[in-house]
Amino acid sequence: MAVRRDLRIRNRPVLLLLLPVVLVFWMVGWVLYYTGSEGGRHRAVSDTVRDDGVEVGVVLLEEETEVNS
């Protein structure tokens, strides 16, 4: 019986350390499950074109580089 008691005492700190980790994994999994289960209920919106016809884009300008020779 003494062996069981020592085992319980040793497992308590391990349980206290693992409990937050398990809770975080459970919450992340639940959120991923919930967002994946929404399926077709949400409307996909393009990032570049809105309903009012305004389009957002990026223009990259190249600078001239000098070659020293």
C-alpha cells in the first residue's frame, strides 16, 4: 500500500504540469473543428476587389543601381 501512496504523490505535480498543456491542445482542436464545420455558411470575400468596384493593388518600383568600376 505504501507504494501506491508514493505513486499518487509523485503523479500530482506531473498532472498539474500537464493539465494546462492538455487544455490548450483541446481548445485549439475545438476551434479548428468549429471553423472547419462551418463549411459553406460563410461568404468568401476577395481581398483585392470589393463590391463598390475599388481595387487594391501593389506597385513595386525598381531603383536604378550604379555600377562602380
